[in-house]
Amino acid sequence: MRFTRGFRGRGQGARDSRLPPGQYDVGSTWPVLTAEATPKLSTETWTFKVSGLVEQPTTWSWDEIHALPTSSFEGDIHCVTTWSKLGVKFTGVSVDALLAAARPLPAATHVLALGHTGYTTNLPLDDVTSGKAWVVWDYEGNPLPVEHGGPARMIVPHLYFWKSAKWVSGLEFQDHNEPGFWERNGYHDHGDPWLEQRYQGD
């Protein structure tokens, strides 16, 4: 993982109850961390696909996904590298709306989030349903910056932020747990910030 502008290490100041153990508040900055080269993606050719164990595999274009009911997340995000950003707002579409069209089969227990770069991360089905996950393209009222995953990324804010795949291209529903990029490289399989599930064995 590369650390670029905005990554300044532990900050000083009063402890906020919204911070999980071992985290610090980055304030107005937003560190840029990435495991791969930033891609050049055009919204004219961008797609998002729900595939695997679903009744109706479905692919949306940029315009088609924007035609779905919009949904926003307002809250906090937490990175495994110990920074947290409090009181943020992302807007896009709830994963629940996408699944209403694709309809996961009863055998589906897990999801593999896929990125246009080849990045993957695994999630239990329960972690992306019931208002827990979004595909977002707007941050604080502006288009999501490309260095933060624009034109669109996953947001799974109750887990460490590596689970919120940048430059997301789809979700593949599976009947088993298939570790993603960071999970195969020593990160925790689940990644709950409040339990400090940073690395395998935590």
C-alpha cells in the first residue's frame, strides 16, 4: 500500500467517542492510500455488474445506475492504518437497491467486490445488505475524486476502509468465502474497527 498526500500520522487533540480503539481523527484532510495505480475511467464506458448466485445478473451503465433511487451515508469512516474521518457524507445508490434487481439466490452467503483495476475484497452478505453498503459517486456534494475511487466506489463504513473497494466494477455473489487482495496478504478477513480486526489473528 502506498501512502500519499494527507497521511500525517497520529494527530493530537481530545479523544472523540466516535473513534474506535487505536484510531485518530484526520480532521479536514483525507489521506490517499492505494494498492494499485490510479486508473483512468470514463463515465461513458463505466459499468457496474451484479453477477454470480443471483436470479437476474444485471449490468448498469453510468446513466442507468444514476436513474435508481439515490441514497446517502452520513457518518464516519475508519482506515486500518489508524486514521478516521468523522462526519462525512457520500451519495450514490444503496446496494440493497441493486440487489432488488438482481435478487441473490438462497445459496449466496458472501460477496466479492470487484474493482476495475483487478482489486477484490470479500464480504459476508450480511455486511452489504439492510442499509450497510453503498456504491457512491458523490462526496460532500461534489463528484468523488478519482484518487479516492472516483467515478464510483463501494462504501461499507462499519468496516475498515479497505473493504470499501475503490473504482468498483461489480459484486459477485458466492456460496463460500473467497479472500480478496488484502485478505490474502495478511489483513483480517472481516475488519471490524471496534474490535481492532486489522490483521489475521486479531
